[in-house]
Amino acid sequence: MTGWGPDLSPDALGFPVMAFLTLEIRRGSGHNTVASHLATIPEVLEAYTITGAGDMWARVVARSNADLQRVIDRVLADPGIERSTTVIALAAQIEHRVLPLARVAAVTPG
């Protein structure tokens, strides 16, 4: 279990724009340093080290498309980030969920 906190909607808080940033980290900078920088930005909701194209993935929110540029600029202010690619989410098809997985795990334990 990870917590019992409130489930807040970024949209309800005034941040209706969601985007996914694929970050390329400069050699020698390190993922932890970049993650520490991202943790200082409230609009960064999640960040993961990834395989494939890019080195890190971040889910961010913004008040508008114009505000998204401000968020991206703040993310890119870290000298450890060499380049980013941004994809704007248009609509959520399946929101973050764990309950279906918990049901399967209960029926067929590890």
C-alpha cells in the first residue's frame, strides 16, 4: 500500500493540460541529479527512468498550452537535460488504476 491521501484532480486544481516529456540526459549528469531537479517543480507529477528512446519520462501538468511552455522551460533549466520531446495528452482513456490488478493478485497470488 502506498498511502491513503486524497485523490486530487489536477484539472480541478486549475491545471487541465497534461503532457508527457521524454528527456535525454547529458552523459555524466546522472538520473538522480535530474530527478532531484524535477522534484522541485510542482507541475511534475511523476518521473521515471526508462529504456528505449530517451532516458527519463515525466508527466507534467499546466494551466494552458502557453503555461506548458513555462513548465517545459523550467524542466529544461537543469544543465543535465540535453533535449526533450513533448506530447500533449488529449483525453484520458483509462485513468491510473490498481484495483483490477489487486483483484487478479488476490485470486492468483505470486
